[in-house]
Amino acid sequence: MASSEPRSQWQTVSTLSRYLWPAGRPDLKMRVSLALGCLLFAKLINVYVPFLYKQAVDGLSGPAQLVAVPAFAIIAYGVARVFAQAFGEVRDFLFSKVGQHAQRLIGLQTFKHLHMLSLRFHLERQTGGLSRVIERGTTGIEFFLNFMAFNILPTLLEISLVTGILLYNFNIYFALVALGTIVIYIAYTLGVTDWRVRYRRTMNEKDTEANTKAVDSLLNYETVKYFGNEELEFRRFDAALEGYERAAVISQGTLSLLNIGQGFIIGIGLVLIMWLAAQGVADGTLTVGDFVMVNTFLIQLYLPLNFLGFVYREMKQGLIDMEKMFELMSLHEEVQDKPGASPLPLGPGKVEFKHVDFYYQKDRQILQDVSFTIPPGKTVAVVGPSGAGKSTLSRILFRFYEISSGSVEIDGLPIDSVTQASLRQAFGVVPQDTVLFNDTIEYNIHYGRPSATPEEVIAAAKHARIHDFVMRLPQGYQTMVGERGLKLSGGEKQRVAIARTILKNPRILIFDEATSALDSHTEKQIQASLNEVSRDRTTLVIAHRLSTIIDADEILVLDQGRIVERGRHAELLAKGGEYSQMWKRQQEVKKLGVAEATPPVS
């Protein structure tokens, strides 16, 4: 799998910030500005509330004969509380669309990017782990945005306002104690939380490992049952969970240490500043209302500050989760359209391989000096032992990989000079292992050309000789095919794949061992459908069973990445070479199978 450079947390935040002030979206920018305005108003009102509280207390603390109910201060206190909450709620509402839009856009771009990555990446990836990374990443974005917009920024603003008020209304010692407590608290929180990150990373890794093993085991449910290896699967899954359990216990221990330290720091700061206020009251320089106001300021400040530890931990976790997803987005696209690449124009569908070399790794050569031509409307078959490089030919045609040297051309145009989308639109493939979406039969056929009408879908099904089977099903075309199409037989899946390809109506067809996994009776039926589909179309057949390609216009014998023989069926048999030997071996196996299936005469 292509690797990406590790990202710093500032890079992650920088990437995310671009989605919060998106270019070309003045409506979202306006929402951000209004939300910040509401945040400021809410905090200004919030820091004024203790002054109203002070007025009420001072009004009730005078000599008994002068005490009057401070109605204005009490009413204003209540109104201020309501307005502070109202501005906070409006802020949340305004920013919610910005956050959700960012989350949606990042999720969509990640999904698109994964589809743009090479086949090499998708062959090496682990589905369970990959889905977990994306799931945690999008959740991490939501956590980070919510806590940053609704907790961190408001708390930092309130800290600044309260420190300024204490300095202006009292003296520098009040401000220094409050600010010093906050600085020590934040430094301690950041230091311990950064230390805890290693355990959270371990928890993530073990969680991903457990999820990957679970998904892999469930996808291979039948294999597990065939070999009776349920206990083996349970042990593998439990080993991953055990690692997660150990990391989680250590993480909880470090969390307790963090919380105790935070409580100690806040307690010391609270005692110091209340002592200063009490001395002021005793000296007559402060009133009881001032003492209450200072206490109210500290409560208002330390409550969100106490929550800041949890917020920072969650934001840190969100950043860790986002890092992995953004690393996916930064993976290099191995196969890209060249600048100025144009769509593949309509043409007869001539395919040419010219001295093509290809390797996955430099020490593993797959194709060597491969040259052949498929004339328009003709059929060329490729045969050879497993690992000879047959299926690699189709992957090169689709530009799943770039060739090492040589040229591959369609109607005289090198395939790397045209856009990938237009190139792949020209091809239709029926693979050996047909994988269907977990949806209806209609959806899976319709997938060949989403713009097709229902009538065209039915016509394609009739050409593939599956319409009658579908109509016998209780739900007809709305029948669900199950995960990877497992509710259908091999032959039924192949017919759906053929119908899907017919609906696409490509000019070039590729049959990649499309019948090798089927029984002889089903193979003959499917082969008849394939012959009908490929009539007058340029066709590349990658075959295992030689009996299916005896009518091909040319047969290529591939061995260890080289074409060792070529010609028509009869010509190759007459040569007595590799193809002839393969034919004899298959005929002997076929005769042996018939003999074994025939009961002895008594």
C-alpha cells in the first residue's frame, strides 16, 4: 500500500480549518461570523452577571433600617442569565450547519479519494480497519468542532475577560493568582494528556485490529464453518480485545492521575484568591458583595476550566482519529490522467499491445515483451498456466496499473493519453468471481448503465437468459442478492454480470475466466450467452478451459509473462507444442471425469 508522511497535529488543524471558512460559500462564512458575534455577546453578558449579584448582596447587607429588596438587580440578574443562554443557543444553531457541511465534505472527499487510489492499494487494504478509520475520523471531526467552537474558544475568552476584570476592579494579586492557577492547570493538563496519548493510540490500534478480524471472519463465515475453526476465530478476536483491555485499564489509571492533579491545582488557586478577598472585607476595602462576586467569577471560570481537561482529551483523541483519515486523503494516486488528457473518441475498438513489459515489484517481472493485436470485431483468447500473467492483461487495459515499458493502444491512441473514465467506459468485463452489491437483482443489472430505463434492464436480462429465472422468484427483480451476491448460485451471478455488461453496451469485451468456476452444464449455457454477447465486438478472452475458445480468431499461449505460441486452435494443435499439451491434459481429465461418473455394468 502506498505510504503517506505522518501528519503533525497542526497540519491536521490547518487542513480542517479550510473547511470551516470554505471558498465560494459566503453563506457559511456569514454563519461563522454571526456565531462568533453571538459567542462574544454571550460571554460579555456572562461576566457582567457577577456584578449584578454583587449589587443584590450589597443591597441586602446594609444596616437593618436601610435594607431594601434590590429588585432591579435581581430582575436584571435573571434577564442576563436568559440572554447569555439564548446567545449561546443561537451560536450553536448558526455554527451547526458549518460543522455538518465540513463533516459531510471531508467524508465525501475521502470516499472519492479512496476510489481514485490504485488497485494495488485496494488489494492490500483491510476492509474492517479501513472502515473503522473513516468512521472514527468523521466522528473525530464532529467532536473537535463542537468542543473547539462551544468550549475552548468561549472558555479562553472568558478567562481573558475575568482576568482583566480582576485586575481593573481589585488589584494585580487577584489577577496573578487567577491567571497563574489557569496557566499551571493548562500546562499540567496538556503535559499529562500528551503522555496519555500513547495509550489512546494503542487502544485505537487494538480496536482497529479487533474490528478487522471480526469483519474478515464474518465475511468468510462459510470457510470458518467448513473447517470448524470457530474457536480459532474466537481466540484471534479475543487476543485483540485483550490488548485493547490492557491499554484501556492503563489509560483509565492515567486519567485518574490527571483528574486528581487538576483538582489539587484548582483547590489551591481557589483558597488563595478567596483568602485575598476575605482580607479585603476584613480591612474594609472590599464589601461582602465583592467577596461573593469574586467567588462567583471563580465558579463561572473554574467549572468550564474543570471541563477543559475532558475537552482537551476528546479534542486530542479527535485529532488522532482525523490524522489517520487525512493520511488516507494524502496517499498518492498511482494512476492519474495526464494534464490535458482527452476522452477516448468513438472508434471500431482495435486493441494493440506493443512490446509491453510490466512488474509489480522490480524483482517480480510479470509480462515481458508482449505484443499482439485484437482487430475490431474479432476475438483473441489468452491461455496459460496460473501465474503466467493472463489476468494482468485486463488490469492493464483498464489502467489499474501503469506498464513499465512499451505501449497499449485503443484505435491507435495510447491508453495513458486519454482519460481513465472514458477508457473504462469503452470496456465491459465479465470476471470469474462476480461480486454483486448487497441490493436487488434490478439494481445490480442497472449498475451497468444507471441511466437505462426499466425496459432496457429487462431486455438485457433476457439477452443474458436470466429473465425467466428472475420472474419465477417471489419478489422478481426486487429480490435481494445478499452480501457479495451469496444468495445466488455461481451461474445466476454470472448471468447477472453478463446482463450488466450487455446493458453497458461496450465496444470491447473482456471475459476473465468467466466460466472456469462453473460446472459443465452451466458452463455451456453461460458460454452460449457469452458468444451471443461478443458477436461483432472486439473481445479478449482469458481462458482456463480450452474448449471454450476453440472458435477464437487467435489464441495466445502465455508462459512466465511471454507469448510462447500463437495461432488458431487447429494450427496450435498441429504444432504439438505447449497448447497441444494443455489440450491433451484437459481432454484426459475430461475423459477420466466421464468414466468416473459412468456406473459400471453389472
